Amino acid sequence: MSATQSDLVAKVVALCKRRGIVFQNSEIYGGIQGFYDYGPIGSLMKNNWKNLWIRDNVTRRDDVVLIDGAIITHPKVWEASGHVKNFGDELVECKICHQRFRPDLIDNSSQCPECGGEFTAPKKFNILFHTEIGVIEGEKIPAFLRGEACQNIYLNFKNIVDSSRVKVPFGIAQIGKAFRNEITPKNFLYRTREFEQWDIQYFVYPQDMDKWYEYWKEQRLSWYQNLFNNKDDLRLRQHQKDELVFYAKKAFDVEFNSSWGWTEMEGIHWRGDYDLSQHSRFSGQDLSCRDPTTTGKFLPHIVETSGGVDRSFFFLLLDAYREDKTPGGDTRTWLKINPQVSAYKMAIFPLASNKPQLVDKAKAIYQKLQKKYSVDFDDSSNIGKKYRRHDEIGTPWCLVVDFQSLEDDTVTIRYRDTMAQIRLNISKIDSWLQKKLN
Ligand code: ATP
């Protein structure tokens, strides 16, 4: 890792704190590892990020519906999914590549067979967070916080088929929290213990798996590429045969070229009929569908796309972070982030905060735009500071009401990326902004 690259993470973390994007959770108590809170700016940005995903994967499609499932489910769900069994072993974890191994399967070696790293002491690992349902001691039912968001989709498959007009092939999408007792949370939002996932489970006829698998693989890569600046920092990586779970014919990750190497941002998984058949078996319910052509019954097969909302948001910030030298010799820090993700689409300032005519005119513009867009108004004194703040949070355009505005109803608009300025009539701002955002 080069110094500049390793600095990048530290700089983004510092920027996130300085500008209210992301804070360490419980910081006044010294913080707690693996948990983060989004601040005033970060909450808006993260919501925009999620809304873009919903817009492109649900709203603008005819074949994907959205659900929002509960975090706690019937405890049997995690038995059916294999999480209880597979995450209950004594394991050692490599401190470098974080692969976990059963000591007996690696001849109790003290070095990781993958990268030569040192191991943690063997521990009983279960990454699921335990909780209890009920209030009376002795009668509480043990339960888990979900370790992955997708289970709710399988659980509601029958409800959705019965209640909506979906027909195979179709998808069910969900954004939701997942909890994993990660042994080594690290790299800010990259590996945390509480995080959000965005998943699509796309249900297809078994014979169409290959076609839909390829479709979703390309679709998800290009979706990210459209929103990141450096397309070359995104790629698909195919899993080796020995990385595949037994029911997967193939697996790919959408990877990001981070400062600690290429790393997973989203998994495109071949799940076959594993999940629906497991839940049929454990629940005793028939989850099959009728094929309208043959009238026979079949279990749909699944292509899953499962990505991390916080992880990809962090990668988006790493991709967006810029430092430029200004002609005056200062450093300008700014986020080259897609305007659709920016917390504010425009910031509106009066040139001077002690001139009521300017302040009032700027405020009137702000109040009008606020009805339609997320915009910010700032009448603090120093215009340079205001630009700096909005550059750092990635506000794409700043509008300044100056003395000329009082005479001819035009304002200055400054572009974040180039710092170029144009003048625009106040009556045109709305349509100008609308056009820019589209
Ligand atoms: P990893 O190998 O990095 O632990 P995974 O293969 O276990 O990830 P999946 O179970 O496929 O991950 O989860 C789908 C997505 O959820 C990942 O691609 C990642 O973006 C995100 N994710 C998984 N674990 C975490 C975590 N601990 N913190 C933040 N995001 C996570």
C-alpha cells in the first residue's frame, strides 16, 4: 500500500467526521468497534444512494418488487439457512486475510495456508448475534439478529406469489440491516458488525439460470460503473472452484480496487433451488410454482445479487475524494460525487451576511427551491469557508446572490468540479437544475 493510498482512507475518515457524514458510534465513551453512525450529511447521502438502487432496480423495472422485512425471524430460519450449524465450529481466523479454518483441517498449522498470516487463538465462532424473545425468565425464546438480509425474501416468496401479479422470471428486492459478529471489523465502513445490504433474489426457470446469471452480473457491474468516476477501479472476479458452495455452478464478485487491494463490494451468487428447497423442508410448506406451459410444478432457481450499502458508499467516497492545488497555493479538498448522491443539490448564499436585501433575496430563492430539491442555505460570513464546506461534502453547485442580483435578477452559479462560474436569471434556476440532475 503506498503512503498516498493508505492516507486516503485516513483522509476520508477525517472528512466524514469533520463534515458530519459518518461518526464512530459511542465516540464519547471511547467508541465501540465495528459500529458507525451516519451524521446529518451522511444520512442524506446514504438515503440518496439507496434510493438510486431502488429507482434502477425496482421502480424503473416491471419485474422486480420490493419488500422490507423484520430483523428478527423465526429461529428455525437460521437452521434452514445453515448459519447455526456452519458458524458454530471451533475456528481460527487468519489475522491478515480473515479466512477462517477448522484447526483439524489445516493440520493445526500455525500459519494461514492462503497467505502465511498468523492465526487468532481457536474460538467457538458464531457470527450471529443472539437475542431473546419474551420477558419472563426461563420462558424466553432464543433468537438471532439476521446475519444476512436475504432470508426474509425466501420467507415471503409464497406470500408474494399469492398476493401480487409476479410471474417467473421475477425478482424480489430488499434493503435492510444485517448483523455479524465479525472477529476483526476493520477499514471504517468496509467490515462492520452492523451494516445494510441490498439484495435482489431473481427467480427463474431452472433451464434459464445461465442466461439470467450473465444478465445480472453485467447489469450490476455497469450500474456501479455509471455511478463511480474511475470505471477501471471496478471489475468482476470469478471465484475459483474451491471457493464455491456446493450448490453454486459459478460465482462472481463485483470488486473495487481499494487501497488494500481488490476487494468484494457485491456478490453475484448462483443459488439454484437451495434456499427454497431448504425452507420447504424445514417449514413443511410447498414453495413450488406452477409452470403455465407444462402445468407441472417446479421450484424456481435463484440468481442473487447481494451488496453492502455501507461498504459501497465508503468505496464511493474513496472514489470521489479529490485534493487540488489552487492557483493561490492552497489545497482544495472536494468530493467528485454524483449529484444524485450529494446531500444537497445546490447551496444558496448571499454574498454578504450583513446586507438584508441580499439575505432576503437569497432566502426567497432557497425557500422556493427547497420545495422541490434538497438544498442548503448559508448566510454565515465567510464566502470562502462556505465554498470549502460545500466542496468537501460534494455539493455540485453553489448559488450566490450579489449586488448585481438586486439590479437584474441574475445570480452566480459556481461549479464544484471546475470552480467555473456562470450567471443565470433567477427565473431559470429551477429548469436549469432539473436539467442538470437528469
Ligand atoms: P466478506 O467476504 O467481505 O466478509 P461476504 O462474502 O461474507 O463478505 P456476503 O455474505 O456475500 O459477504 O454479503 C454481501 C455483501 O454484504 C458483501 O459483498 C459486502 O458488500 C456486504 N458485507 C458483508 N459483510 C459485511 C460487513 N461485515 N460489513 C460491511 N459490509 C458487509
